[in-house]
Amino acid sequence: MYERLLPNLAAVFTRRAIASLGLGALMSLGVAATLGSTPVRAQAPEQTSIEIWAVRDPQEAAVIALAKELDYYKAEGLDVTIKWIVSGTDMASLVASGDINFAGESVTTSAILRDKGIDIRYVMPTANIGGTQCIVLGPNTTLSSPKDLEGKKIGMAAGSGVAIAIRNMAAQYGVDYTKITFVNLQPPDQAPALARGDIDAMAVWQPWALAGMSLGGKLFFTGNKSYIEGSEKPVNWMYLDAGLNVPAAYLAKNPNTVKAVMRALLKAIDYINKNPVEQSAKLLASPLNVPLADLVPIMKQNIYSASIDDNIVKGATELLTYGADPKIGWFSKPYAPKELWDLTLLKELAPDQVKAGGF
């Protein structure tokens, strides 16, 4: 995403087309002991030269890119090439072509492909990125309470998942969601419209939210943080994930290769969480093509983790239900996470990360 931006955020506001909404044959250790996992002697990967496809942004790709920067793939006996794409909405069609074996994307990608009869498995999450789904008020928008959003115009790309956060906020504060007017605007067009006063607020993900704030907009809430009452407080209004999807046929034929990739990703997650975020951001600014000054606050909004607990299951269920709404149309029916997740290898490599009941 950021490769289409100039370091100066003002360049964000030019109109452009953009889609809407990852040594040796044997290794002695599995994931780091700090993850609470029992060390597992690795078997040689069936394939050593692989490609991992990912969206070039800090949400979907930070863990995938960091594992390469820190040579974690190399340590697992892999030669990894990261293939960058601009938008996650393109991933499903690319995977459907049969040329992709590792897709760094949300569980919704698995649902879209299952809906088309393609058996793909979501083998692990790498981050909860709901915190980068943002609602930004315009410079001249003043609200005495969230209820004042009724009758206001919010710029949002049609079908965007950030609507989940708005719905849950509205339910908590007694806002009539049907009385909010949504203006269909693509992310690059929202900040200019906010500055002109054409809309009262914008609902968008990073880095576009930073663009709005750079023009005087005020962060009102995100999927997991609220600033509505004047100070930051945690909320649980939206779960959105980054993760790893692998076609079932490839997984069955190359389990050791998949495990090698997963071990590298688990180490990268551990690195992010054990070090100041600025340290990871310095390593990622170049491969992600994001200015360091922007990358640090964006990364702080993400929760980098492979953990699956009952709250994650609940959030993923809500996300998959939203995507099946005929008005949204990501897929034709609501999938349960259990239909899409294959946590067999994650439980083998990092059993403490699978905390949800029934898995």
C-alpha cells in the first residue's frame, strides 16, 4: 500500500486507483521457549525455495517481512521471496489461480475461496489489526456525544469492515446506525473530502487515517481503542486479523515446509513483542516502504500475536457473519471459524497459543 505514497503525506491526496477495502536440513529447535512451546526437532522442509504473497503494509505484512529481515526463514532452511501486492482484495483471485502456496491475509480470504470450492486452510494468525481501523472526525466536526453522529456524513468505502466497529460503538452508546449517512469514498479520497467539509468524519484503515489527522482530523475511535470521552480506553468493537493461508493440497504434501514458515513467523512475533516497537519499525521501514515516522504509530495500533482465545473466536465469527451479509457480499454464507481454521500445526508448534475451547 505504502509504495504508492510519497514520504510526504500530502501526496496521499492525489487521486489514484486503489482497491477498497515471508540452513540446514535439520534444525534443533522449534519456536522460541519464550512462547511457552516445547522445543521440537524440525524435519527438513520438502521445498526450500518458496514465495510468500502479502499486502505491503504494516497490518498484513509486518511479521512476514520481519522474519525475512532477521533471517528467520534462512535459519529454518528456507529461501523465501516475498511477493508484494497492493490490496488484500486481490489475494483470493491470485490464490485461485493455483500459483500461490502461502498467502498472508485475513481468514476472510479463506472464506472467499471456500465459497468458490477451493480448499484452503488458515493455519495461524499473525496479528489483530482491528486497532488500525479508524474513525476520524473532521477539523470542524464537534460532537457532544456519539449520538450526534446521527444525521452526519461519514466517508467510507462501500463494504469496508470498519463498519463493524461503528455498529458496535453505536450499539453501546445508543446511536441509531440507520441515521448515519455513509458516503462511498475510496481511501485516498476521504482525507481531502474531510478537509473540505464534504464529510463530517472518515472511516478508514491506516495509513489513510494518518492522512486525515495530518489535516487536522481527530481520532474518535478504532476497533480496539476509544477516545470518545477524552482519554484513551480499550474497547472490543472490532476484530480483524492478519494471518497465514495455505492451500489444503500443498499443506498435505509439504507439512514440514509450512511448519518452517510458521516457526519463523512465531519468532518474528516474539521479536516484535520483546523489543521496543521502534526497533522493529527501523527494520521494516525499507521493505514495507513506509516512512519510519508513520510506521511506529501504525505498528503500535496492531496487536502482533498468534494467540487464539475465546474473544478471538467471537471476533472472527462476527467478521465472517458481516462478510456474509447480502449487502456486503464477500461470500454467500456465514462461515464459522472452525470451518476455516486448521490449527493442527499451530498446536504442535506453540500449543499455548491455542487457548479457545473446542480447538
